[in-house]
Amino acid sequence: MNQQDIIREWFYRLPSGYTNPPYSKKEMDVLHEVLAENGMNGAMFTKNLETIEEHPMETLHEWKESHKEKINEAMQLPEIMNLLKDVKDQLDQEDLEDIQAVIIRSAFKGKLLKYFAAKEIVGDAYQLGEKSVRILFNTIASLPNVDQVLNYFQAPQDLVIADDGRGTLEQSGLPKETLLQMMTMQPGADRGGNATGPGEIALALLFRNVTNYTGGGDLAFDGKTLEVKGKDARLGQQSRGKRKLESTFLGFMLDNAAAKGIITDDEYNEYINDTDHNNIAIAIRDAYELLVEDKGADRMEFLQKIQKGVGAIFFENIEVAQKYFNDSSDFKNVNQVMKQMVKINLESYMDKIKTSQILFHNFRKGKSNDLRFALVKLEDIDPVVEAGTIRLGSQKTEGSFFWDNTNPSVKLKLG
């Protein structure tokens, strides 16, 4: 990317869509992010920022606004043709290409904006208003195969999800390079102030049964709200600080069992000091083996305490914990405990954000060109998790639910 490309990308990522010196720290952080993604030297680039023209990225619209009076003198086509005749000897190749681009874009502008409107991609949906729509229009218009893309928009494919939740943007049939460019389209924050993440606009444009959603949530898929999550997303806030096992619901269970003489003090200490029990799934499985299988503690009482404790971890949603931890077979092995916790985290999070489906994609500009994704519907949580499509924290059997990290990042197995 050249200097102008870098600045254009930088401005697109800023909430205001533009900036002037002196630049704030947040603005410079965004610039350095763009530079790093393109393998460029941030220090050398930013040193030259002062030499950039005052309005290096002035759009055609902005130029028209600033020269409105002069333009209004020659608004009719004959006058424009005469202007071109007068300056034809002064036009270089770049000028001719710009003129050609304007003519070509004008030919399909109406159709494309009509398609945007059908997908609820309109100025009222974004804080930047019509500027957001122009950003998206310009991105589509600048695609080298724009004719192919416009033809596709006339009859887009349906987004189809496999039984295991897996899917890919490549099912649209458009070239991968085109899809990668579309994945980066971001029009700024929506009217509610929420950032529009990578992939949201691409999904809305590429598939007939997906549209932008202006009433909360990211998109609508088959008429229902769809939350879109990027690579390594979390289903809840990242945990802060260390938490010791003895201060958790399992720690209290073991302490109570020791006080009643069900287990010895040595058994209690051995359990509490076992570092494997920092992992919640392992800790639950081993507590079941010790208390219920070895010591004969009441199974139903153990089950109820697990439901209450795990429910408290995931947004105080005990009902969902009761749904997935409802039988002693759920505690037989670590992998099963981990899977049930993934299901509880997924459904509790859906309930919290008021959506019934979440799409997780692997794309990250400059780092991952993966166009595959997993889409989980509320009613399909069981088969998707059992298929191994979605794990949390890692693909290891025991997973990565820890007492000091109860909302680990999502990991997808899409191959």
C-alpha cells in the first residue's frame, strides 16, 4: 500500500472518518495498527505526516461541496462536454482514468444504492449518515470485477449452514480476493454507537437471507437477529485477577464435606492443592469422583450445587445450567464436563444479549484470510458442540475454563 492508501484505510477506521493534526493518541494507535498490518515502519511514516497536504483524502463529494458555486454554473451535460473540450490537452492519463471511473460508477450507482437500501444499509443506520454509505459504495465501485459483483447482487445465493454449524463465504461463488476485500468493509459505528465489525456488511450483501439489522444486534438471518463475532471472541468479559479454588463453590463444597467428616483433612488439602484443579472441568470431574463415587455423597445434592455454582459463573443463569448438567453421566469424564460448560456459556450468553444465533468467523485482516465460519443457532447448540465445531479456550480435551478465566476465547474447528 502506498501513502495515500494507508491514509485512506486509517481514516476509514476512525469514528469521524477523518482527522487533522494535532493527532490524538487513539488516532495514532489506529494508524500504527494499519501500518503494522502492512509491514510498514510506523516511525518513518508518521515522521512525514506533517508534509501531507491539508486535505489529502478529499473525496469527490467533499470537493463538490467546496466548489458548489462554480459547479452550479455548468450543471448541464452540454456545458460539461464543452469544459472537457477546453481542457482536453491538459488531461493526463490519471485525469482520464478518474473521468472514466465517474462515468462507469454513475451507470450502476442507482442499482447499487437500491440494493443497499433493500439490505437496510442506509444513512440512518449509521452515525456518519450518508458518508457511511459512500464509503461502502466506493469500496464496491473500486473492485476490479465490479461488473461481476453487481451481476451477483441481482440474484445472490442463500446463506446455507451445515448440520454441524460450519459454513463459508466462498459458497457465494465470487472470487476469494473479492470476498477478502468485502470482508474489510466497515462503515463506522451504527446509530446506537456500536462498532460495525469486519464481515457484517459482506454477509449482508452476499446472501439473500441476510440483511443489516437496525433494531439492535448486528444482522438478521432468516428473519432473526444474528450476532457476529470475530476471531478469538469471548462470550462474556475477560476475567480479572486470580481466584483461588478454596474461595469457589467447589472449594466450599469440599470444605463442608471435610467439616462433616465425609472426607479427611488430608483429602481436602490434596484436592485444594492440586494445580490441575485450576481447570474447572477437571475440578468438577474429580470432585464428583471423590465425593459421590468414593465417599457416597448424595448425587442429587451434588448435582444441585454444581447447577447453582456453574449457573452463577455464567450470568447467574441457573436454569441453563440445570438444562445441561442434569444427570450424573455429565460428570463421568473431563471432556463431557467441558462440553456441557461450553453449551451453558453459549446459551447463557445468547440469553443475556437477546439473540438466538451467533456467527463466529476466522477472518482477521492482515493475519488470517480464512473465510470459513461457524453459525450456532439456539436450537442447535447440542449438535454443534458435540461435533467439535466450537470449543472455548483451546481444542484440548479438558478445554480452558479456569477459575481466573471463566469466559475463554472461542476456538473453531472448521476443517
